[in-house]
Amino acid sequence: TCALPISLQNVLLAIASLAMIAVLAFLYQKTQSVDLPEQNEILGLLHELKNIDSRWDVDVLRARAESGPGSAMTIDRKAQAEKSLKRLAAASRNVSSEALNAGLPELEKAIDQKAALVEQFRSESTQARAGLLDLQRNAAELVALSAKSKSRPVALEAVLARLDLAATRYYLSGDETHRQSVEGALADLEKSAASIPD
């Protein structure tokens, strides 16, 4: 074996050391360019938007299931979503991600559409709830008046009970069959009311 002179060994060792330092510096630079805090912020904001979307769904389901006077949707999540979208847009400017930059306009559009649909549901649900409560109140008043009548119209009370049940079911399900039941009960109510003597 041929031994290298010590000075050549030192030069080769120095070159190898410099090469390793260069590789470590390169890897360090690459890890720093991936800015984990900004990525975590973006992931957090996307998670926040997903939660807002899920809460909208729960709000709608809860509003559909409740028919009482105080059960209208009261939380406006649109402002929360808009704030998160603005923060996401600002954070995306600091990260070079083609997927994020391409998907952000679609996400904003989807959030706007969902907010509009939830607001439309809120408005229509409030009107439907008010109509159902009016119907139930009026039916209860008619039953009370009927009970005081000398010739108590039992058929009218039965039709009113059927109308109340059909309207509640239609409100809760929105099913065509229940809508037809409401229409049938209303037609029977008109017949029953016409047959009541003054």
C-alpha cells in the first residue's frame, strides 16, 4: 500500500470536510425555505374553514329539526369565514404553492355560495317556522272556540288536529307526501267550516 504524504491527507480531509459542510449548508437552506410556521398557519386556517363549513351544516340540521319559537338560526358564521379567507389569502402570498394559489379562488367562491345558501335557508326557515306557529296558534284557538260551542263540531276538531300534524311533518321533512296531506287537510277544513251553522 502506498501511503499518502500527511500534507496530501490533510488536504483531502479538508476537501472532504468542506464538501460535507457544503452539503449540510445546502440541506439547512432547503429546510429553511420550507417555512414550517407559515405552512402550519395555512393548515390551521384551512382547518378553521372546514370547521365553519361543518358548523353551518349542523346549524341547518338543527334548525330543520326544531320547530319551536326560539329555535331560529342566530349565529352568523359568514363573517368568521370571510376573516379566515382573508388571513389565508395573506398567508398564501408568503408561500410559493401553485396548488394553494390555484385553489384559493375556488375556495372563496364555494364559501360565498355556501354562505348565500345558508342565508337563504335561514330566511325561508324563519318564514316557514312563523307560518307553522301561526297555524298551530289559530288551530288551537278554533279548537277552544269549538269546545265552547253548543253543537260542538267534533269533525272540525279532528280536521284541525290532522292539519296541525300534517303541517308539522311537512315543516320537518319537506316531503311531497306531507305537502299533499296539508293540502288535503286544508280542503277538509274548508268543507268542515262550511258545514258549521252560524
